[in-house]
Amino acid sequence: MIIYAVHGTWPYGPPTWRGRRRERSDWKGVERPWFEIGSAFATAVTGDHTITWSPFTWSGDNTFQARQEAIDALKTRLCESLEASDEPHAIVAHSHGGAVALAAVAGLEARLQARVAGIVTMGTPFATLQYATSSSLGLAQGLLESAGAILPIALAVGVAIGWAVGAERLLFHALLSSAVVWLVSLILLIWILPTLLERRSRRRTHTFRDFGDAAKVKTPLVILRASGDEATLAIASAQAVQLAARALFQAFPISITDNRIRVRAWLPRACRVYLVLSFAGALVHSTLRNWDAVSGVVRFDRASSAAVSVTLAVALSDAAVSLVLFLVFGLAVSTALLACLAIASARALARATGPESRDLIAQVECEPVPSGVRAVLETLALQNAEEVHLSTRGLLRHSFHELPTARARVARAIEDWLTPAGDEVRALQEGGRARRLVLDRWVEAHKDVVRAGGPNARRQVQDLVDRALAADGPVTAFQLLYLLRPLLPEADSLSLDSVAIDLRLAETQAGLADVQRELEQM
């Protein structure tokens, strides 16, 4: 068996404070990196088996683009290796390397996929990325970033205005003028931001959804995780905050659809209710303060009527001004707060998955198992001594591949995959994944003949069923028959009925033989 070891992000340590990627020469560990030939991990996992350990190294940069390049490179290397060797292949991967491994296998041809015995991943976040064409969060981010860029200019203009008005109240006039300039700029930005957002969404057209075909992969997949994995916790926390921000934006009065700003239907009604209530409150307040003028109106006094009319006009204008200020300041403050919340979560998510997800119009999905993929998901229970080992060496739980528990579990998975590779009869009798792997290999090897139909196809089906029957009895033969039925043309499907009848007869005879044996023992 050939095992490819795929490392994760930053295999030789995080980048330096200057951003330089660490190379093999920077490695200061006592042991070799786990994916290299002769490492403690490779020795513990392979044991006494004849296994070719083949490290696959890539840049290790924490970006979607770097992982996409690694997927293409690993797929090419797997194709070359599978074509050149008849040995079964397996993959052991850590962190983002598991995403690279699964996507690479998903991109292989079916006949090559059938020869991949299995994939085991350790602490892998399966992240996908796509960009939305429009988003209220994108609008909020654009507003906040643009307003932040304008803020120094607004402060400079405010200081100039304050100096011109009078130095005795420089600070007050400067802050007031800066706030006015910033709010005016914010209002102007609202009208031009859809165009800016459309330009940005056009630039963000490349998606990274590398697991679209992974649901079709029949290769056994074992996903190992550790409780308290820092990468998993960071991603889950960032996604929770981002989900909360998106939920709050659903109730936001301004949305953007098709890169056009739209006001939700309830906002005009709410504005009218607010305006009526404000006017009513101002009217009651003015009536109580100017009761003499109101009494004059009752007596049809012109002066009193004029005074009351002016009071009503002032009350209405105050209500309108307060409404405008409420909308401007309320929307500005709420937009800024929600956008700050969402941007903080996006930056945390970008640190774990890649800088491409920093933009709020980016939609990131990060799950322990990709959608539609069948896998064995197992959370390892670390021993106290292992936790002490991690703490004394200053390692994170994300590096649980350094522990004996993880190495023993990976070794057990490889042992399971070696069984069908070395002994098909034993694998069929073992059942489960081992049996299905052998049957899938048979179907993949003879599917072209079966699909062609005719005497050769019927003969091939009969031979395969006879092999399964001889190896493990009618149950396995029926399972193989179920896999072959969709491949056989309709004109030849009637021949399967006779095969099924023969299997039933064999099953009945086997049952009668068991009964006869028990009677003889009695």
C-alpha cells in the first residue's frame, strides 16, 4: 500500500512577525514533522506492514487559493501514481490538508477512486466559500469602511471651521463641524454605494466549493477530531457571531437587492406613526404651556389663533426634524454597530479559513463533514497524560496527531484498509466497509462489459455472482446483484431473475443443510 501524508496549514510553524513563511530549515522540533519519512508518526502508524510512505508537501498558506492549487497538484500526483502502480492507495491528512485530500480524490475518475482504500483526516475544517451578488451586510461594510476613510477629512474640515468661528470654543465647534461633515458624507455615500458594491461583487466571482462531487466518493472516510480543538472552537464562535449579525440585519429597515437600496415596507408606516405621536406630544405640551392663547381661539381671537397656528407649525417642524435626526443617527449608529460585529466575526473566520472570507459578501460554510458525504466521525478521548504532554510542550489540542491515541486510531484504520487489499475472501466475510470496497472494485472493473449487454454481459454477471456466492454465501451475492442491476441493459435484466432464483435455491439448500446438521447433532 502507498500512503500519502498531507500536512495542513503552516507545517513548520506560523509565519514570522514579518509575515515570512517558515521553511523546513526553521523547524526546531526534536522529532521530524509527522508527515515526513521516518517520523515517529509514520513509524507508529505503518507498523510492520509493507507500506510506502509518501509525503505530499504544499505551500501551507492559509488561503483558499493555496488549497485550490494544492488540490490540483495532489490530484495530478495521485493520477500518476495510480496509473503507475497496482498497489492500493490511502491518504492521511491533518487540518486543512484533509480538505485538500478529499477534494483531490473527488476529482479523480471513478476507476481511480475505486483504488483509493481510504482517507483519514485529523482536525479538518471543511470550508467552502462563495460570494453573494448583493448583501445588506456588504452595504454596511462599505458604509463603515468608506465613512472611516472620510473621517480624517471630516476632522480636518471641522478643525478649520472651528478655528474660523472662534478659538475660544475650538473643541466644541470642531467636533460639531466634524460630525456634520461626516453625516453629510454618509448620506451621500448611501446613494453611490450600490455602484461600488456592484463593482466589488464583480471582482469576487471565483468560488471555492471543492466538495461538490465529494458526495459521489465511495472511498471510506474517517474524520478524527479532538474535544476542545482550538481551530474548531474559533470557527464555531466566529460563525455564531456572524449568524447573529445576519439575523439582526433581517430586521434592519434598509436592505439591498440586485445592488439597489430598498426600504422595507414597514418603515414608512413606522415613520408616519412616529411623526403622529411626536406631533401629538408636542401639541399637548404646547397646549399646556399656552393655555391662554388656546382659550383665545375658543373666543375667536385673531391674535390667539395666529399664536396657536405658529405653535402647531413649530410642533410639526420639531417632530419632522426629530424624525430625520432619529433616522440618520439611529441608522448610522445601528449600521456601524452591526457592521463592526460582523466585520469582527469575518476577520476571526478569515484567520481560520483564509483572507478571502474577510469580505462580508463572502458566504463561508465550515462543517465537520461536507454536505452529502458519508463518513465515520469520531471524537477522540485524550488521556490525562496526553493533555499534560501537550501543555508541557506548549502545543495546542489541534496538534493531537502528536498523541498515541490519534496514532493508534489511524493505524487501526489503515489495518482495516489493508485487509481487503490483501485478501478479498477475508474482506467479504468480514462484511461492512471491507465487503463493500471489494464489491465496488469488482463492479468498477467490469462495468463496461456489463453495460454493453448481450451474452458477454450476462456471462460476466453470472461469474461475479458465483464468485461472491462461493466466497461468502447468498447474502453477499444478493448485495452484488443489487449493485449490478442498474448497469445491465433492460433487455438483459430478465436474466437477473434466473440468477436470483438460483441464489434463493442456494440459500434454501444452505438452510436445509444447517437444519440437517443440527438434527444429526441432536
